[in-house]
Amino acid sequence: MTEVRPRIRLPRSASAGDSIVVKTLINHDMESGQRRNSAGETIPRQIINRFTCEFGGVMVIDAALEPAISANPYLEFEAVVPASGEFVFTWYDDNGEVYTATEAFEVS
Amino acid sequence: MQHLKPAKSFALTAAALVALTGVAMADPDPTAELVIDGELHLVTRAPSDAITPNLPERYSGWLFRESDTRAMQMDDFENPAMLAAEAGADLWTTADGTAGQSCQDCHGDAEDSMAGVRAGMPHLNADGVLWSMEDYVNNCRTERMGAEAWRWSGDEMTSMTSFISLQSRGMPVSVQIDGDAAPYWEQGRDMYYTRYGQLELSCASCHEESYGLMIRADHLSQGQINGFPTYRLKNAGIVSIHNRFRGCIRDTRAETFAEGSDEFRALELYVASRGTGLSIEGVSVRP
Amino acid sequence: MLTRRDTLAIGLGASAVAMLPAAVLADAVDDAIAAFTGGAEMADAGVTITAPEIAENGNTVPISVDAPGATEITLIATGNPTPNVGKFTFGPGAGASMVATRIRLGRTQDVMAIAKLADGSYASTRVEVKVTIGGCGG
């Protein structure tokens, strides 16, 4: 697979205390472990099994993901932004790798 | 059952749908407007002309999709094809091969140098031979960069063609079909009307005579290529034009041509011309 | 101990074996629900699923679930061989107890969402999503 690249979308602006919509996407095959290759062998499972988002050190969402989540997992949720701070997004791969993205967010 | 546009054919479609598949309702919308991120308006209905005497109007495949699939293409964040386009943008600036050069080194910013390239593909090269975008990319790699050719439908190639096509998004399809291109175009047209396989179906049987109908629970479109490269939900990945042609011919239970074959280049030129005036959507989302 | 599916297969012989997939699936769904609720009652109000009535391809079905006040939501695809889809835990930084994602559905089926509310009670809902076979043209 090509390089893993997380994508994050936050609104352009928000006021302190607002709840904002956060969208995330990461390129990943989410290999379910149920498919077979052309030789008839089962392709081993390799998925993103967990995703977390924190803002200013406070947990927003913690998701346990199963193979039924589509390839290139997309997650959308809402976060409260009491003050300016940093978002930290983390994806956990079955293969032990952890992908992190951070995004500063300014409130007005 | 040729027009998608009038409300009456819409009703017919629903009836055909129930008859053919038993699925109760679906919601392709012939009047939908394709606007990307609320800003960029794309042309999904274009007037027909002498190239397509049997089509009253030209329709992008986007119009035939369900609302959820359509919506996925209307937002660049939600469009999974953008992941490939971004990977292509990285490849554009990455040096490769014995010459140690990147695409950027010669072509500069793709936003300028590649704008309009998709809209005019395929076209004749300097030797008068019809080439697809993949051919141009691989020629630069092997002849100019001293790098290995990419596989026609490999990740690198589909990422790169996605990125290059994006630079033409919103431009009208406009391919040269006269002069030295004419023999290729005629070859492509002949293929389009050739009945293939055990089912004895031509491209036209499905995409000209039957669009708007359901086939195996799939809404038949006009089989336009203005949306390519396409992110197919089925593949969870980018599909090239030739890959799609191959699948369509295989569905008629016929022996098919190879990706990158002369036959598919000619067919690509002809099918591209059938979409003249439609916006390049590259990169689109299809089931 | 015999599981329910063993009992079926042993007790009823061939005809039961033919029925097995549905029974096994029902078991798996029951198991998934029980794993989340511990067998507690579930109210049938307060959870909303938004999903297409017809999905053009089961590989990528957009879905969102909203359960005001929930601390945790689990999504279950009742017709998938492995019904669990995901479990979402909302922290103090969550602006709403909602999440939207894209899921794989093997066939037409009910998708179920169960929410655990702040008071420890549970609520659930289910919607049917028709999955068209589609995928013509390769």
C-alpha cells in the first residue's frame, strides 16, 4: 500500500464553547481477513482497529473499529472547543503502527 | 426509453426498475446539479451533435447515481478519490530514475502545465500516433527520466492520472477527431457498435439504446468517460478508463482487449468525443 | 458446554444443517448485543440512524447515528457474518453523541445501533438498508 496520509477537515472558524463538526479520512485498505487472493489463500486481516481524537488533552471520541468499516475509513463527529488548542488524531493499525495527525484550532 | 430528462421517463425508469429487479425505489435525479464544495459548477448535461446522432442529449454518469453516491462527489473532503490525487501530487514532485528528475522539474506546477490535458485526451503524439494519458506519463518516465514504466492500472499511475485530470476539472471535453485522428476515431466508432460475446451486445446496446434502465440493479448510464479516473466504491480504489472498458466487454462474456491496447485507445477517443461539452469531473465517484 | 448452534446441528440433523447460516447469524447478533448491554433491556426511542434506503454498492455505505446523551454507541450489521461494525465512546470533549462513517454490508439487512446512556440504561434502533448487487461493467 502507498504511504498512509490522514486528512482532517475542521470549520474555518468557531467561537469559544462551540461544538464543531470534525471530519477525518485516512487511506487504508481495511483488509477484512475474509477475502482470498487469486491463489485462493486468505488475505490476512489488517485494519485500523482504533481511532481517537483529543482536543486540548480532553478525549472527544474513542472508536473501536471492525473489518466492517469501509476501506479508507471516514469518521465524522462533533467536538467542543472551549478555547484555542490542538487536536490530536490517532489511528491504530493491526500491524502495530500508529499514525498521528495534529491540527491547531483557534477560537474567536 | 432513450431520454433521461423528461419526468415521464423518470416514471418509466421506476417501473422498469421494479420489473427488472424488484427493488422498490431509487433516486437518480435527471435534474440534479453537480456543484463541488458549493463553488464549482460542472456541466452534466450537454447538447448532442453530429457525433452522437442517436443521443438527444449527453448526460454524465453522475446523474444516474443514487443521491448518496452523488453527494460523495460533491465534497472534495468526502470524495475518496482525492486521496489518490494527493498521492499523485506527491509523486509529481518526487525525483525518480537515472536522470534524477521529477515531473515538476520539467513541467513546473501542474496547475498551469496540466490544465486542459485531460479534456483533450487521448490525442496524437508528435509522431501522429494516438496516445492515452498513461502513454504520455510512461513515455516521460522511460524516455526522459530514465525511470521504469508504471503499470497501466497500478497505484502510481492511477494516482498520477487522478492528479493530472483534476487540473482539468470543469473544462469541457474537447478531443480532436478530424485530420490524422479520423482513422482512430472511426475504428473506435466501429468498435462501439460491434456486438461482442455470447450476449451479442455492443456498447451501444447498453449505453445508447438502454440508458436509464436498470441492469443487474445498476442504473445504465451513457457510459461517458468525462468522470475518469473514477473512484469505484466496488473496488474501493481508482479505476482507469481502459479497466472499465475491459469490465464492460467481459460482462458480455467476450474475450476482451488489454489495457493499453491500440483498440482501447481508439475506443477511448471515440467515447471521449461522445461526451464533447460535458465537464471533466476527474475524479468522480461511481458504484 | 454446548453452544446453541451445536445443539441445533446435533439435535435436528440434516434439515437443521441447511438452516444453519441463519441460526448462526442470529446467534452472532445476539452475542454482539449481549456483549454491549450485558442483556439489559433496551428502550426503542432516542437513537436515530441515517442511512440510504438503497445502497448502490455494499462496499461503502454512508451511515450516521445520533443518540443525544449517550456515552457509548455500538453499530451492528445484523446480516454480516461478523456483525460488529464499531463501538464509539464519547469523551468529555464530544460536542454531540453522534458519529458518521462508511460501512460494508454483505447484503440487504437491518443495521442496528445501541446507545448506552449516561444513567446506564440502553436504547436502540434499527433500519433496513437494501444493497443492490450492481457492479456491472467490471
